Amino acid sequence: MIKLKFLTNRFFFLFLLLAISTIQSCREKCVEANTNLIKVKFFDALTLEEDTLAFDRVLGIGAPIIADSINLYDSKDTLTVFNLPGSAGADQAHFLFERTVGNKLIQDTLSLTYARTLELIKPNCGLNEIIRDLNILSHSFDSAVVVFRELSNQNDQINIHVFIEN
């Protein structure tokens, strides 16, 4: 009888420990999913120094999720780094940058391709879309180069350097 009580207490203790650990794992916070923002940094083509620009408009063009086009930035946004959204529904994204120099309207384009994969974060947290293998399909700037091919949540991780003459 003493042995049976000892075994019952032991199983109860193991069951209690298992239940507590299961509850704790359910309470864990979901980790932050990767961003789908493509970080584009601008440089002066002559001095190669960072350039702060105010475009009249920056449009995302033809992305299936966001209709035909969407205005991402306008002239009140003066920035060095522009965060452009990758499309969750396609393996490419297209952007139009409009700026006025003097009385002349300048339109530049940037078309990108990338690979998308889905990854399970945790069973209760959902899926994370990972965008990698970023490439420039075409552009009309003076120069543009991919410097980091995978999108990241790190604020200082720039994906593309664009060089323009002012």
C-alpha cells in the first residue's frame, strides 16, 4: 500500500510538471515575423554620399494585393531610406519615383524580383513569409545595386543602394 501511494504521488507530480510546462509553452509570445519591406537607400552619384530626397510621389505599381497603384510617399516625406513593400501575392514588385528638378518632371522606375517562402513560426503564431534572392530586374536611375538579398527586420539592414544625380 505504501509503494502504491508512492507511485501514485510520483505519477501525479510528473503529470503536474508536464501540465505546467505545456501551459508555459502556450503562453510564450510569438516571435516577430520578418518584414516584407525592401529598404532602398539613396546616394548622390557624384559625391557617393548619402542623399536625402523628397520625391513628389513614390508609387507601387501593379501589385495584385494593392490594386493598380498606391501612393507610398509624397513630397512631405524627406528621407534617405525609403521602405518599399514586397508583394505578398507575386515574386516581383515595381515602383515609380517622381521628382521635380527645376521645372522638369523626372520619372524613374525600379523593378525587382525575389523568391518567397513560407515558414511556420509556431503552431499558434501563424506563418512567416520570407523574401530572399532579391534582384533588380530593371531601373532607370543612374545606378542601382542590391547589397543585401534577404529582407530583414534589422533597421540598419539596407537592401538596395540607388545613385542619382541631383
